[in-house]
Amino acid sequence: MANPQEQLTHLYKNISKVIVGKHDQILLTIASLLSRGHLLIEDAPGLGKTMLARSLVSSLNLQFSRVQCTPDLLPSDITGVSIYNQKTNEFEFRRGPVFTNVLLADEINRTTPRTQSSLLECMAESQVTVDGKTYAMADVFMVIATQNPVEYQGTYQLPEAQLDRFFMRLNLGYPTLDEEVRIMLMQEDHHPINDLQSVMDADTLLELQQRTTAIHINDDVRRYIAQVVQATREHADIALGASPRGSLALMKASQAMALMAGKDFVEPQTVKKVATAVLAHRLIPKAQMNVRGQSGETIMHSILNEVPVPVIQG
């Protein structure tokens, strides 16, 4: 295998052919992929949420399914359904779109809680149980979900249990003036997503995922991760802090970012860089904090400024 950093840089540049000016968001998306995590992209309409997901998928030679979430979508529309075969007098299971490598659940908060819950088992345990029988997911499996946080009519807020199953939550934000001009120039004749070619296959991705877990973490850095997560449970403005799933996710995300940077160990600053994307959506601020406009992101920024960063000797 070629240098992992070169492979991942190639993947980053390929996605950047479509997504303009979102350096950190692209890196965090790739980090979720390397960590076998699921990604929630949340922002206003038209900012490129779906396009970021499609750009990642188009860069990978993997199976892809897309589900457009609507209020009338049923759990069986995602997981699959058993159909009676009159010739064999038996029920046959028809697999749903969840049996793929990358599943895009577009506008996930537009479907009902019942249908949202159909993703819980596959996201947490990489399996689906239908009619008492369990079916394993593919070795490479990732859910990318998008949602619009500013429109509430006809939407169903994701419960905390499902939010916790997302490895990261990203916001794209508006482009700068120069970036918006570049976006218009790029799409003057046709959309660049139509020209995107895959640059990585499943075997290469699996090896990169294995290399991610091999990145070394110093005991002091591991303790720093635990201290950051512990601080979310003790913060005066938080009703419920992050669980151990959050600390594991923060560790894996830090390893993935270190691999992309060409390092074989995790630095404390790397942990600090990814902590908000990994932990903020797992926090439940107290009611008065929501009234004051304090979100999980703003609380995480204060926590990261308060927890001492360890000094690692070279």
C-alpha cells in the first residue's frame, strides 16, 4: 500500500473538487469514515449537505444507497421486508437500502420516530433484525444523515439515543464571497459531481481503517480525553454529559486525524481540534441554557478552555 497520508490526501483533494472552502468539514468527514463512524450533517438548506455526502461516496468504489426521508416512510422501506413466495410456500426476505456500504438518509428529521428507530440497531451493532432473524451488515458500513435545523414544521426531532449513535455532527456554514463566486464559476456549464471519479476501493479503505486503530495514544493523552468527557458530566450548564461512547469516539477521531496528518501518534491539540464535533451533539444543556442561547458547541468551547492540556515530551 502507498503512503496512507498520500492516499488520504488524494481522497481529500477529490472531494474538494466539488466542496469549496470547507477544509475542516472534509477532514472530519474522512475521519468519520476511517473510524467506522456515522455522520450527521446539520445546516440550513442549500449549503451543500447532500453534496458533501455524494462527493465522499463518488470518491469511493463502494455500494451506495440513498433514502429520501418523508413522513410516510416505513421502517421496512429502510431495513427490508419479508414477502410470501407462493411457489415455495415460504417467506423470502427482500433486503432494503440499508444493506449497502454507505447509506445516505437525506433530511432524516422529516421521517417519523418509528422509522428513525429502524436505524438504531444497524448503527450501533452493524446488524439488522427482521422477523426474529438477524442479518449482518457489510464490513464497510456508514450512515450519513442530513437534517435542516431551522425548519420545524413537518419534522421530528432526533431523540438523544439516536444522536448519540452518530460519531460526529457537522455544520457547513455559508461560503465566503470569493468561495461563492468560485462555486458559481464551477457550476456554470455543469455540476462537477458528474465528473468525479472514485479514488479508493473497499480493500484500501479497510486497510486504512485498520491503520487508524494502530495509531499510538500516550497515557497522558488518553487521560486528557477522559478528563474532557468527565468535564461534560460535571459542568453546571449541562443536564446530561457524554457517555463512554463519547470518549471512545473522541479517541478514534483523534487517531484518524493523526493518520491523515502523517503521524503515528496522537497529540493533545488533535484531540482538542475534534472534540466539539464529536461531543457537542451528545450533550443535553439545562433548559435555562437553551433560553439564553447556549448550545452544546458553546459549552464545549468553554470546557476545552478550562481542562488543562497535557504537555507531551518529545
